[in-house]
Amino acid sequence: MTNTKLIDAKGHISPGVLHQPVDEINYLDYDLRTVMDRPRSKLARRWRFNQFQFVSATGPGWVFGLAMVDLKLLGNGFFYLYDFASGQMLEHSFMSPLGRGTRIEPYPEHGSAAFIKGDVSMRILPFAGGRSISVSAPGGIRVELRLTEDNDPLRLVCPAGYNGWVFTRKSAGLSVEGEIRWGHRIWRCDEASHGAIDWSCGFMRRETAWNWASLAGQLTDGRSIGLNLAAGVNETGMTENALWLGGQCQKLGAARFHFDRYHPGGDWHVTTEDGRVDLHFEPAAARKEKLNAGILASNFRQYVGTFNGTLTDEEGKKVAVQGLKGLVEDHFARW
């Protein structure tokens, strides 16, 4: 069986939506150069390459999120759970200088990821058709989730800045099973629980800013639904915008986000230029983080809340979105 690599023998990418799996992100083979066309060293390629994974799960009345980020100079891991009934946001975030204890294997289909610091362990492990998520942390925190039916992801590689690129593999609307224990409390998945996986990497723009929206749930007719929308990244003639209905991926047009950044409790209006998305998002809680370390910086706001509105499938049929839980994000990064 052929091992499919992202970078070709000439050190180049082939931009666009990829219809076949990519087994290996062989980023060290990329012909990375300075803006004045000087070839970069292997060491520079290694240190300029960024990776991150984000996984979310929506259960009966709650949303869980987990991220692992490898920026070489810094590793970052966080996880949170928001309970809509109590209005409580439970969260933990960890930093690791020089990425110690952070490992994301460059294999989108079968690679594992881990963030370990002290008594905290976060892992994402692949299996055929999905990912298993485990977290162990002090305070009686134990997370064991399995996201399944990951059979039709969106894979995209596109240019970034003058000489870089970004690869992403995304899935939404996946079935989820398992439970989350946080101290004496337990949150369990049910048959309507669904989740999303975001696997991204690349030689990204030195400064990047984006808005993002994600939902994963179940429609009243029993079909699973997933949505991924982004603006400000991965849109040099291509987008990572997609709708999953019943597990099948449908591409969407460019996304537009209308919100007031400095009044964070307000409504978000999210649309696409092809008219297939018209959603309003009402935030319930936020996970925020600001880091300004000179070389590295991040102004991160991820909101948990509720989507209402309409989507339109490829056949032109309207799909009502009523009270589905999900996420939106407003993020500036320097890396």
C-alpha cells in the first residue's frame, strides 16, 4: 500500500481540496525559503512548523472542548466543560516551555497526540473510523470519549502568506460515546451526542487572525449534522467551510461573521456568500486567554452557545437549526 505524502519530490504542495487521505505530513521535505528566496535550513523548517488539534463533543446539556498546540517554543493544552443547566464553566489550561511533553504525530489519518505535564495527561488516539479522547487530571477529572463514523472528512491544503501553507483535516457531526467525570459530577453521552475533530498544521503566516464556527448535533428527523466555518484563514481561493448531513460532507462558500468584538455577550450572525448558511449564535459562556510573549502572542476567545436559523443542503432543501449547541471563536495569533 502506497504511503501518501503531502510534499512532492520537488518540495512543493498541490493546493486544493484533497479527495484522498494523506498519510504523512512530510514537512521537512518542503522547499521553505525566506521572502528573499533563500532556502531555509532543516532546523528552521523544524522550528517554524506548527501543529494543533481540537476536539469537541456536545452532550445532553453540555459542551466539552479539548486542544493541544505545538508551537515548538511553546506547548499548550486545555480542556473545558460547560454545563448549560448550571451555567458553570469548568476549565484547565497548561503551558509547556519548548513544547516539553507535547507530541503531535504528523500523520493525519493514524497519528496520535499527547500533552503531559505533571499529573495531567491528555491524549488523542486514532482507531479505524474515529478518535478516542482521554484526560486524567487532579481533582477527580477523568474523560473517556470515543468519536466514531469519521468517514467523510474535509481535507484541504492551501498557501499561507508568501511562502507557507496550511493543511487541515476536519470532521463534524460525528457520533460520540463515553463520559466525563469532574470531581463528584458525571456527564454522560447519549444517542444524540455528537462531536467534531480539527487536525491542522503548517508553515502558517507569522500573524494570523480568524473567526470560526462549529456545531455538531442531531436534527429532529434523526440525521446527524455538523458544520465548520472559518474566515481569515485557509481562504486563498479555497475555504474550509463544510456542512455534514448524515455523515456526508458538502462544501460551502466563503463565510461571513457579524459580531461586536468588544461586547462579547451579543449575538453573532454567521452566513455564507452562497446563501446556504443563515445562523444566529447566542453566547452562553467563553473561554478566554491572552498571551503576549513578544515572539509569540495570542488573543483567544472561544464562546459556547446556541445556534438557531437555517441551512440549505446541496439539493436546495432548507434545514432548520433549532437550539443546537456549538462554538464560535475570535482569535489573533502570532507564532
